[in-house]
Amino acid sequence: MSATPTLHDPRALLRALYDAAVARAQPSQVMQRFLPPRPKGRTLVLGAGKAGGAMAAALDALWPREAPISGLVVTRYGHVPLAYREQPGRIEVVEAAHPVPDDAGQRAAQRIVELTRGLTADDLVLCLISGGGSALLSLPADGLALADKQRINQALLASGAAIDEMNCVRKHLSAIKGGRLAARCAPARVVTLLISDVPGDDPSVIASGPTVPDATTCADALRILQRYRIDVPAAARAGLESGAFETPKPGDARFAGHAVHLIATPQQSLEAAAELARARGLAAHILSDEIEGESRDVGKVHAALARAVARHDAPFAKPCVILSGGETTVTVTGKGGRGGRASEFLLACAIALRGEPRVSALAADTDGIDGIEDNAGAIITPDTLQRAAALGLKAQAYLDGHDAFSFFEPLGDLVVTGPTFTNVNDFRALLIT
């Protein structure tokens, strides 16, 4: 990749825009101004999320060396920065599975609950929360087993439910999410530092809101399960129907004096990419950081917009970059293949563009992992479908099989970054020259 990507190298330019978006959301770059004063008592650090390891490392580096600090943060396997892995600091970081929880995540959640015991009003709890925490901080409600949570989580992921719907269910079937973690910390003051990966940046949705009160109800969770025809164990249904699994609500005295800070958001990352594009002499247009819907449908809409710009200079004049974020969904039909929401978006976009000669695009998840594979996303260029046909790859068949990874891999068009140690959701960039 060249040092200053230009229109003559669309791939490099698109990758540079993605890198700028990711860089804007690095905990080490954005955390310092949100740190609270030292407390009279002790400082306990708790947290969970894909950015958890990087957030812990950043906090450890920024917190005064003479000030005692300790705690436990759980992150996804492979998402601990190398330097902190090789030389652990004052905050313990453990790894667990995502997107389906495992025993390691449950053990970490149990340990986090134990660490909240004995806190006083003089103590400070710093909670480091980012996307992915819903799966990583898994502690089933009374009467449920981890296997129950795993099965329900898998069903939600395949259902096409929006992230706020999935997290509503997760909160009400958890002993730690939906504000319960902060409630356990009383009477200590809780300060939550958030990296948002959800449309709208609602703190109660990010990682299922373990430290903020929850306005959703057991009845809401039941309606979502019914809407997507997801069966749950009798204990789960009984807990929801009786209200025994209800979450702490806004106005609960246990949240008095708590503070919540969004330290990195999808919109900020899109703005960083737009700033770079403009520095390269390109107009940049941010559609929204809250785009949701089926990945393939969103891909078609983006393609239609790009074609309008390429052919009619409307609604934007070319050359330009169109940026968007949010969290699309993939409703799996049939067996399902190897593909995530970013690559499925991009494959649908390529099919709809039909080789439009002026359009290239990148779609990738800002955490570096699209679905369950090792790619962040992919890139398409005007000759994507032509090159695929030469290899005997039928684009529509791969889209129908939710197998975009297997389509882009032989083309050499996957974007592979490894873990980025942050997570501000989907990033999409369409370049029209």
C-alpha cells in the first residue's frame, strides 16, 4: 500500500480509509480525557468486549503508577495486544469465545462478580465495555445452564434479529448484564468507558449494558423470542413470564452518581475516514452510522446509489467517496456457508453493480473479524465479476449459500487485518471515480 493512496490505486485508497477509521477508535488514542479522579478508596477495573484487552492496556498505561489499581477484563481469543500479552500489567486480561459463549467466559463472569464483593462508598469501579461483551460476559440466570445460553445465542445470530433485539433477550437471561453488574458494585461509584458498536450508541445495548439501567422488559424479550420463533427452556420461559428475570430499571438508587462515557463511536470513525478522503482531494459523504437491515438488501441499495453517482452525478458529484456504518444482519437459510455480514453486503453490491466501471468498494468489520473467519471483510473492483467468472465462480450461487468468504478468497480480494483491538461496527466505503 502506497504512503499516499490516490485515485490511481483504488484498493490502497479504500484500505487507507478503513485504517483511518480503525485508528480513530483505538483506546490508547481516546481514553485519557475520560478518566475520573483517583478515589479515596481502591480502584477496581472490570470489563468485557473485543476491545477489552486494548482498553485495559491503555488504562494501565495512563493510570498513575503510584495509584493502586487491579481488576479483571475478558476479551475474545487472540484479542490481547502482543505487548500486554508478553508483559502483563496491573489489570488481568483473560480470553473467551465470541460470538457463542464458552466456559472460559462464564468463569470470567463469575470471577468478576466475586470481585465486586466488599466494595465501599469510597471505592471506584472503572468498567471497560465494548462490543462483544454480551457473549464474553456470560453468566446464565438462575435455573439456566451455559448450554441453554449457547443454543439461544446461536438461534438469535441465525434469525436475522437486530442487535438491540438480541441484546434484550440476552439481558433478561443473564445474571450480570442489563445493569446487574453495576448494581452488584453498590455502594461504590461506577464509571463506565464505552466503545460503541451499535446503531444509535445506546449504552444499554452495547454489550447488553452490564452497567446501565435497562428500560426493556421481560415481556419485550418474550415478544422477540416469539417473533423469531426461538424456543427456550421451561426455566427461561418461566423466569420471563413471571418477571423473575426482570432487570434493574432507570431511577434505581443503585445507579446514583454513576457516569457513562462514550470514548469511541462509529460516527467518529466515519468522520476520520472522510477527513482522510478530503485530504486526498475527494468529496466524502457519510450516509449514516446507523444503517441496519439484511446485508444483501443494504448492498443493493448502496450499489444503486453508487451507480446513480457514476452515471448521473446525482445525488453526489464524482469523484467522491460514500461512507456508511451500522450493523447489518444475515438471516441464514439452509446450511449456510463461510461468510459474514460485511462480505455478504459486498457480494450483493457487486452483483447489483454489474461491473460498473467507475465503482470500487470495501466493506469490513472494524474489529478485524467478519463473522467467524479470519478476514475483516473484502474489496470489490469493476472487474470482480469478470475475474470470478474466469475462475468458474458463480456470484449468485455463493450469495444464496451465504458463502461470500469462499467467493472472495480465490480472487485475492479478502481484507485480512488480524484483530484490530477495537470495535465500532461495520465500515463501508464506495469509491466513485
